[in-house]
Amino acid sequence: MKIVLASKSPRRRELLSNLGLDFEVIESNVEEFSSEKHPSRYVMDLSFNKAMSVAKKLKEEAIVIGADTIVVIEDKVLGKPKDRDEAFIMLKNLQGRVHTVYTGITIVRTKDFKCVSDFEETKVWIKKLEDKEIFNYIDTGEGYDKAGAYAIQGFGALIVEKIEGDYFNVVGLPISKLFDILKREFDVRLL
């Protein structure tokens, strides 16, 4: 069955490619919205909107995967930084503390529009950093298109002290959860 990733994220593409999956990417172009909902509900709603918007456009049978990732510290949602100053503020706020990364995942089967949404959460501790180290990290450029202004899989690995939970969730797609949902709910087996 055809698999479609409803995301423009290069990290999600890379994670699926690493599994040897044959898939197509169709961007959803769904507007991200702000909400007073719990972070887990927020990311599931957004992943649902992404997956469903792409599924409705398809004329053929497919499995559509939508996902969205946010960073939360003390009930404050951190999105992608707009500029260098905002990236600095985010990283300054995260350093020396723990935060939570939430990723919502939704899978839609176009044949009958069966839909399953779930989420994963992972705790991440960022090291205490000097301002110069924060700016040096920002100047790598890798954090500008990432929630919380860092990428754990790149130079960001140097600033992460430890994690508790799913590493791939922090990258942007909880692979183990995806595997379980595809197998259990859609009888799609990746192994």
C-alpha cells in the first residue's frame, strides 16, 4: 500500500527513509494554530489536520502519516524561533533545565478514512551553557526551523545533557509508536 508523509520536515523524511520505506511526501500546508489545549491534545489535533488535509486530496488508496512536534517548558509552548534573538532567548530559557517534547502522530487510511491519533512525550535536559556557547550553537543555523531552537541529532547533541523517553520523538517522529499503530490498527507491517 502507498505510504504518504504529510510533512515538509526533512528529519521525518530521513527517519522514514532510514527504515527503507517507499513513501511519497505531500506537504499539508495546514496553518499551525495557538490553543489553550493540553500540549498532547494540541499536537494530536495538528497532526490530524495535516494528515486529513492530505488524505482528502488523494484519489488512490494510501496510508497518510501526519505529525507535529512542540517543546514545552513550564506550560509555555516554544515554537520555531523567528530570528537569532528569539533563538537565544529560547535556548537561554531551556539551558540548565528540563523541558518536554511532544509529538502528535496521526495515521489515516484513505480507503475508509479510518484515523488513529496518538502522541509521545520525552523529557530533555539541556546543559548549563555560557552565552557564547549559545550564540555559537545558534550560528550553526540548525535550530531555526525547529521547535525550541535546537536539533538533538546535529550540533544540538553537544548541548543536550540527557533525555528520558523516545529519542526519535525529539527528532520529530516517534518511530516505535508509528510501528505499533501501523501494525495494530492498519495491519501494515514494517518488519
